[in-house]
Amino acid sequence: MASSQSTTAATTSGQHELLIIGGGVAGLTAATFTARAGIETMVINDGETVLRRNAHLENIPGFPAGVNPRRFADMLRAQATRNGAEYQTGTVTELTGSAEKGFTATITGGQASSDTEREADDESKPTRELTAGQVLTASFPDADYLDEFDIDIRDTDGKQYAEAGELGRTGVDGLYVAGRLAERYHQAVIAAGDGAEAAITLIHDNDIPFYNDWVAPEGYWTDRGREVPPGCEEIDPTEQRARQEAAMAAMQEYFAAPHDQQQRTFPSLVDDERNRLDWEP
Ligand SMILES: Cc1cc2nc3c(=O)[nH]c(=O)nc-3n(C[C@H](O)[C@H](O)[C@H](O)COP(=O)(O)OP(=O)(O)OC[C@H]3O[C@@H](n4cnc5c(N)ncnc54)[C@H](O)[C@@H]3O)c2cc1C
């Protein structure tokens, strides 16, 4: 956890099965899958997903009239943590190690309770280290910390893209990449799907041979004399109703009022004469 030591003395503040670097659309979707698979998952995020700059998100599945992008980003994070992932803010500046020895990430910036507090930008906060057996990176547009590894990085227009192999693998054992960082199409649904794909690949690589994260009604497999497959669950009608009610209550809370966070814009426009940091849509 947080330490009061100086920025020069990194403290090892935790050991995790999986570190996800980047808590945007791809990283948080991946975290939901890995945490639900029982892999102890820590997400480190250094600021805002670019999705928060969108004005109204109209092409994400499941929202016929669109959705406020900041609300959607909040809900992605809530979904990951509700399913058991941990989340901290901070910037990963260095990554070393291997699947054999374990990976160590050096992190600067503070562990804010909310990424909108942007404490991750505060470099006076202590430097800390986290270790993990595996790493999934989705830190668009920053791949500087991957220098140590034999992964091609394409640098263009101030943005970096990391070469992804098949299904999110990188060619480095235990290290996966997803989302826009892997140069996938710049759409939220693609980033989410790509995060899920890399996560399921990682789950398979953890020796779970066949894996579907499904919730099915009671008897779906067992009434046919079959075992409930790994990652799947059967629930009875009472449990089904309880989950539906909890979901309805949560959605009513999320959408009870307009989102209170101001729209941010492209960083180079922020300090211009229109003072667009304070611009509201
Ligand atoms: C103005 C605008 C409007 C858009 N509108 C739409 C739209 O209408 N529909 C649509 O589908 N898509 C839209 N997009 C695109 C969509 O937002 C992206 O494709 C999607 O967010 C990519 O997801 P990602 O997880 O790869 O990256 P992001 O969601 O950006 O997440 C990357 C995360 O990594 C973090 N990070 C970066 N470096 C580090 C580091 N070193 N350490 C720790 N964390 C790090 C970042 O802070 C960020 O939170 C829009 C984008 C913009 C800019």
C-alpha cells in the first residue's frame, strides 16, 4: 500500500498474479474476465481513458440512445472491481522480469481513489513497485516501459503501438497486449472485445483448457448429465431474480442524474484562449 518514502526509494508494495497496465476500455474489460476466472488481478491506470473525451457515445452495444462516455467508463471500472479486480492510479514507468522470475513494475504517482482526481500526474508521490506473475498491457498511447522486451514498438505522431501476436500474446511469455495499444481499430467496442480476447487467451495459458464465462439457468448442463464447465455457473430462479433486482437497482443509481464530471478535450486545446478545460458540452 502507499508509503511515505521519497520518490527515489521504490517500495515493493504488492504481489499479484496479474498486473493490468492501463485501466481504459480494453484493460478494464480484460480485468473483469480475469478476476471472474479467479486470477488475482491488479489494474494500474494513470489517468483518463480517451473515451472520456467523447461527447456522447452512440455506437456501444446495449445503449440504443447512446450513453454518457464518462458514465460508461465509470461503469466499466465498477464492473471490474465488483468482480474482484483491484484498481490503483499511477503511471507504470518501467517493467522488468519474465514469466519465470516474475515481472516487476515501477509505478510513479499516487493511488487516488478516483482517476478523475488525476493524482497520477503528481510526481511528488512515492515511487512503488508491484510484482506479478503475468502482465496484460493496454496503456494506450504509452509503451515506453516495454523497452526491456523483444516487442516491436511503432512510434507515430506521439503515440506508440506494440506489436501483438495471435489472440493478444506478444511473443514474450506471460506478457499480453490489448486494445488501441495493439493498434486495433479506434472504437470502444473493438477495444472491449480485444481486452476480453487477450484475457481469455491468458486464462487458457493458465492451464484452463476450455473456458467460457457464462451464467446459465439451473439444469442447463446438469440436467443433461454434464458437469458445469470451468468458468460457467448455473443459477436457480431465486438467484436469477435476486441478480436481476440488484442489476436494476444499480442501473437506476447510475442513471439517476446526469454525470457531474466536466467534459475534457484534446490536451493541446486545454489551455487555449477558450479555456476549454472548463468547457461543458
Ligand atoms: C474524442 C473521442 C471520441 C471518441 N468517440 C468514440 C465513439 O463515439 N465510439 C467509439 O467506439 N469509440 C470512440 N472513441 C475511441 C475510443 O475511446 C477508444 O478506441 C478506446 O477508448 C480505446 O480503448 P483502450 O483501452 O485501448 O484505450 P483507453 O481507453 O484510452 O485506455 C488506455 C488507458 O491506459 C492508461 N495509461 C496510459 N499509459 C499508462 C501507463 N504508463 N501506466 C498506466 N496507465 C497508463 C491511460 O490513462 C488510459 O486510461 C473516441 C475517442 C476520442 C478521443
